[in-house]
Amino acid sequence: MKSRAGESAFTVRSGEIDYRGRATMPALVSYMQEAAWENTRDLGISMYDLLERGLTWVLQRMRVEMFRYPGHNDKLTVETWASGRERVFLHRDFRVYSEERELLGQATSVWLVMDVVKRQLVSVPDFIMALEVVPESEPLPFAKGKLPQLQEAQHEQQMPVRWHDIDLNRHVTNTRYLQWALDTLPLEVLEQKQLQEVDIIFKAESILGDTVVSAVAPAEAEGRTYLHKLTSRESGKELVQARTVWELESLGV
């Protein structure tokens, strides 16, 4: 069976916008993941299909670039497709369009398969490998390579993991990590700039009762790029690494 692209429709809801009236980055990433779920469902490789086999999908990395942010009540279409495969890494791309088919943003992502009992990554099972990856659109450059390490935090917050932070895999959902990383930035960045690009790597899981320490610092004097690191307070293990790129307020509705 050949893979095929999917399209999912969304409307930006009031609980998904910031004080400017624009969709937040965590909301947009949530749309992309919902679109991926619908596409994998149609291909017979959804999370539910994997869970029946004691397996699950795990997002390992995502790089998102936004050109313009949609506003409240805007109607969006998210296109997604399997864009490639490398050993145990499965690549999936996204494009976000306005109702008028303006390209608002795009993303590329990397997925792995995990054993839900052993909590260990496994080789891609045969029933997924049997799916022929035939990208219907030009693949975006794969998200790969290392990110610069955060050396010394300038801002830091502690986030206790609570019930509503947990997803179907019984660990902190990846959009919550993204939210925590962004929330740790200084207020002047959040108020005066707009997030243009995020590259986020998920390295380990955290569960109910853990405390996550979110740290951030600018990567250069201009303060356009920031480096983020989220760690477990209990184990000291690095959970998430990210880089965000900001520009002065201009990606409006």
C-alpha cells in the first residue's frame, strides 16, 4: 500500500489565541498532530492501531516555521504526508493554509515507535514498513543534526507535572513541553516579538508527580534566537532541547 497525503480542517477557537487574538504556537502544533492522527488512521497505522500491538508513536523532533499567524475564528487546512524514512526514524511534513489557500506555515517532524510496557524504543514494525512512502509534495529538509547547548540559564521556572499534562501515552504531552519552554521567556520577548521558528527535540519522558525545570537564555546579543532546556528535577535527566527564533511584531493576522 502506498502512503497518501491527508487534509484536515480546523477553526481557531477562543481558547487557542493569545492577547493579540492570534493562534498560539502550541495550538498550531496541536492541529498538526491531529491532522497526522487522521492521516495515519486512514492508512491503518494510527496510535490506536499501534496500541493494539502494545506499541505507540512518539514524537522525537519537530521544526516549525510560521509566515503568518491566523486569528480567532479563522478557518485553516492542514496538509500532512509521510515524507521519508531513515532506519528507525519516520519523517512527516505539514503545511498550514488559510481559507484562501495562503501558506501560513510549515513543519517537518520525526517519529519513533515505542513499546508501551517496556517504555523502550523499538524497530519499526513490518506492518508500518510495508507502507510505501511516496511523498505527494516536495519534502521539506529533514530535521536533523544537533542543536546548540544552553550553557547558562538566564531565566528558569519549575513546572510540577499535573493530571492534565498527561496524554494517552501516560507521559507529559509534547505540546505542554513547548508551552513550558515558551512560558519561561522574559515577558518583553513574548509581548514585543513574534515566534517565527521553533526546533524542538524530545529526549526523554516525564510522568505524573515529576517536576520539570525549564531554562532559557539568548543565543546571541541581539536576542533574536533563544536556547531552551527542560530537565527533570528528580533525576537531572534532560527531557527537551529547543531553539526558538523571534522577530519584531509583524506576523499578524
